[in-house]
Amino acid sequence: MILVTNDDGIVAPGIKALIEVASKFGEVLVVAPDAPQSGQGHAITITKPLKLRKVDLYDGVTSYECSGTPVDCVKLAKNVLLKGQTIDLCVSGINHGSNASINILYSGTMSAAMEASLEGIDSIGFSLLDYAFDADFTHAKVIASQMIEHLLKNKLQHCKLLNVNIPKGPDIRGIKVCRQAKGHWIEEFQEGLDPRGEKYYWLTGRFQNNDDGEDTDIFALSQNYVSVVPSGFDLTAYDAILPLKQLENLS
């Protein structure tokens, strides 16, 4: 069984493309948000009930839309819809826009895949560097097909999650397995007034790459390579443990 999800919503062109690819490799279950959930990160819904509704959107594919977040979708798929069944692979996306570098922390696409990886399921988050709703997913589908086939034949050995970002356009030079680049968002808030005269703020900004390494996802993408970053959920800064041992003497 292949679980397909995303954060752009169940009718997004990116998930349609991914469903077409995944369906070539076996039985597929789709569980995706009923509305766009970009930037939700690893959020879960705990203040209101969740709803699942079966929808007939993709021929021959069982699909449900969920009222919750991308992570909620994976939790419901595993614990309700597929309870007691084996999920061979979870694929999330294809996201409209990059999830390289620090963006993995904010991404609903990657958090859905990460949630599956927490459950021991091999997982891939796919993103295309094109934010347009009518983006061309032709070449992204080729990459997704190659990677899904590879993972179904060769299980992940040292991680359970891959962050895959795909350049826009047909001139892809190949695939690079690399590390996550160090970067951050330079954030700005646009201020305005709503029709009632109340002040509001709209988050904007630009990404700044702080990493000149040629082994990073940002560099690979800049050279028109697909970036593949083995990822995980352990946020421990291991290099800081020894220097901080002196804190143990304070008690």
C-alpha cells in the first residue's frame, strides 16, 4: 500500500501528478487536506473534531479529504483507515514551491512525510520549484517515478525520510544526494487596515542562503540538479552536549 498526501489540498495539480505516478506501482490510498495547508509544519488538530469524507476524484483510487492538517491526514490514514495494514511507502506532494534548506521546518508537505517516518514508514516529500498553480509537472513525475520505484525495491537503510526538491523546467542535469543548506528567512510584515479599520499584518520575506558549500541542496538546485536530502526528526545539537556538561555541576 502506498499512502499519498500533501499540504496544497486534495484537488491541487501536484497531488494529481503524484497519484498518477504512485498508481503505477500498486494500491494507493489518498488522504489529503480539504483545503490548502501550506506552512502548517507539524501542527496537529486537538481543539476540534476531525472529519474524513470519501471523495470520487481520481479514477480507481480510494481518496479521502480531511478537515485537518497534513499530519492529521497521515495519523488518520494509519490509525483509522489502514489500521492493522502495512504501508509500504508514504509520498507527499508534489508541492508547489521549494522545501529546501530551513523550509523543511515550516513545510506541511515534509511534515506529513516526517509523521509517516516517525511510524517507521519509508517516506518521501516531493517539491517542485514552481509556485504556479498551473505548473508543469511532466519532469517532476519522471523523477518521482524513478525514486518511488527505487525505494520500493531498496528500502531506506539509515533514515526513513527523503526531502526531494526538483528544479523547474526540462533541463534537469541529474540527481544529487546532499545535505540541508544553512539559511534563514529575512522576514517583513506588511501592515494594513481591514474594512473595519483594524490593523493587520501580512508576513512576507525572502530566503537568504548562508551556506557556500557545494554539497548542499541549495547549490544542487542552483546547478539544475534534483536535490535529495536524507532527513530525520532528531533535533539534538550533538556537538553542544560536551561543552554544556558543566551545567551538571550547578545542581
